[in-house]
Amino acid sequence: MGSSTLSSYNETLHKKVYPNGFTLIFQQVDHVASVSCGLFLKKGSVDELNSEAGFFHIVEHMLFKGTENRSAKNIVESIERVGGVINAVTSREYTSYYVSVIRDELSLALNILSDMILNPLFNKQDLKLEKNVIIEEIKSYEDNPEDYLYDQYYLNYFGNSPIGKNIAGTKESVTSINQEKLFQFFNKHYLPENMILAISGNTSTKELEPLVEKFFLKGFSKKKKEQINSSNQLEKNILVQKSNKNFDKFLFKRKIEQVNFYIGAEGYARTDQKTPALIIASNILGGGMSSRLFQEVREKLGLCYGIQSFPSSYREEGMTSIFCATSSKNTNRAIQVILKQIELILEKGFSKDELEHAKSNAIGSLAMGYEMTESRMNNIAIQELYYGRFFSLMDRIQIFHKITLDELNFVFQNAYSLNNYHLSAIGDLCHKEFSNIPHSIFNKRISR
């Protein structure tokens, strides 16, 4: 796919900020039959107080449990009967609710989204049941070694920082939630100035704006003044401080067939100019089947089924991770092979061919994402959330095109030239075995 083909995409972004702070962003896509609508709250688990652990997640669940106008079943049935999809995600820095439908059902999608956000019931009996559901969800993560390790890895790596805590909360914090606390929390955060409505698909501003005003703006204006005033008084901006990252070793002993482990290195904030180069570097290291780690650890040595490396970027900071699962007898060797590959890159750098291959991979992935309205909707929302502006597909492609080999190697050195790497593992290893597993190449390199 050439640049001339890519530049033919219609990427005009319509943005409107209403007097109450509610933001609408819209990208028209004429060649599709669908439209995707996402309501993004600029708040996530990092914005919770310690006494509110898991509150954003349980609010997300409760908004599906019924409104003043619809039952829980009616919410999902209304979308599914027209072949649509409705779902939600709670993340560390935002919460999103989204509906994808055929373009003729746009009014229905916006009606249901606004009803969920503006008129939730938070029924006591529903809350009691949903608390049980979330506790079962937490138990399911704990039973699954990979899921459990993922949560523990964040806790270990970021220490007591808000970015490291479990999005779902704890069994204790979920149990402590009551209707009054949840209403108070909801009113504190679910304000129009904290919301972005992102829409992508086959519609127009002429059709869209009257629907937004009908379902959202009028709904917000009907909210009781005292409720809004009260929520403003409760609102406190939590300063999310950078964490003291922990580059130590952690073992969670469990009798399972494999040892799952994460190796953690440094990373960058989402808006950091070094982040695109780190994406490329991680792709070369372990981003696919042709990557260095996959070829070395799986294809040449047969030590694992899958292995991958990837960066994770947030508002203030980031991390770079390598995940692998292997048998206990091969764990030490697998980690040493991984560290050897990191060492080779630190000493010799990446090749020009690797850079060009990874650039093509990143550009192709970006372009293919533009085929789906849901992907476009998420893209424009995330850009608004983190950058407050819009980068077109060609803008983003140019960012990758401009990465030089020197920049790529500099960024990798920045992320991986550490005294120690973080290592979190779960499996049937004794602590003596685990203590002998290396999580550093520093001493070896210095001694040369």
C-alpha cells in the first residue's frame, strides 16, 4: 500500500466543545455501513483514593444494570437485536462505554449510551449481586496464572504508585462498597467536562449534532443543580506522582506446569517523543514471529510456545515488558537467552534492515486499523485524551518514517541499560532456584 493510497483516506476531524465542557469528536467514514460511538470518561483507577479501590470498575458494571427508563436486559437486547455490539472497559487512566451499530441505528446507540450515563439506578439489590460478580471476576484472575502474574507484575514494578494497583480493586474494597458511597463517587467524577463522545462511521455532523444535543446536552441540563454543586465540592484532583520503579526479583510459587515470567525495563510517557522509537525497538526485539526473541527462544531453541515484548505508556511514565512462559527446567536458560539478545543489541545496535522492516510493520498495522470504525473511534478518543489534538494517519506514518537508526539505538540504550531488570515470575520453582536466575547483564558487560 503506497503513501498515495493512504493519503486518500478522509480524515477530517470535527470537534465541538460545549459550554458545559462536554466534548464531541467525530470522523466521517462514508464507505462503511456502520457507526461506532464511544463515551470516554477522562478518569480511571489512578484517580481513585485508597478507600475507593475498584470503584470505577464497579460503576462501569452498574451502568449496565438498569436505568430509570430501561432494565438491564433491555439495554443489551436493544443493541443486540439490531446486530450491534455494546461493551465497556475500565483502564488505569480512562473508562469507556461503546456501541457499534449499522448507521440507521445511530439514534438508538446514542439514546442508550446517554441513558446509561445520565440515569443509572444503582439499585441496592443489583449492587449486592454485582459485587459478588466482581469478586468472582477477581477470583478468576487469581486462578489464572497469567492473569494473576500480570496484576502482580504491575504492583511489583510500580510499587505503591496508583498506576500499579489492581483496576478491579480487592475483595475487601469491593465488599465495602454501598449505594451511598457509589452514588457519591459517581457524582464526583461523571461530569460533562470529564467526558468525550467519540464517533466514527457513516453519518454526518448535520445528522449527529441534533442527536447529541437531544440525548446528552438536554440530559445534563436536567441534572439537579445541587447534585452538580455537591459533586464539584467533592471533586479533588489527585496528583499522580511518578512511581519509584522496582527492578528486583519476585517469585509467586504455584504448582503449575509452566513458569510464567515478565522481564521489565524502562519506558516513556505516551506523549514523550521517544515513545515511537521504543515501539519500533520492541517490535524488533519481540513484537512478532520474525522478531529476535521469537526466532531465538522458540524457533532455534524450542524453549517456549510464545514470547513477546511490548511497551506500555501512560500520562506520566511507562514501562517495557517481555513476557514468556516455559517449563521450570528451562526457565533459567530462557531468561539467559533473552538477556543475551538484549546484550547483543546494547553492544552492536539494530541493523538498518531491522529498522525498515519494523517501520513497514508499524505503518501497515496503523493503516489496517483504519478499516474498522471501532478502531478509528478509539484512535480519535485516545488522541484527544492524551494529546488534546488530532494526528492524521499520514502524520503518524511520518513520525515512524523519521526515526533514524541512531535514535532507535539511543532509545533502546535508554530503556535497557539498567543495573538490574525487573523480574516477576509464577510457577513451580523453589526460592533457591529462583535466586540463581539472573536479572542483570550489567556486571558481565562492565567486566569486559
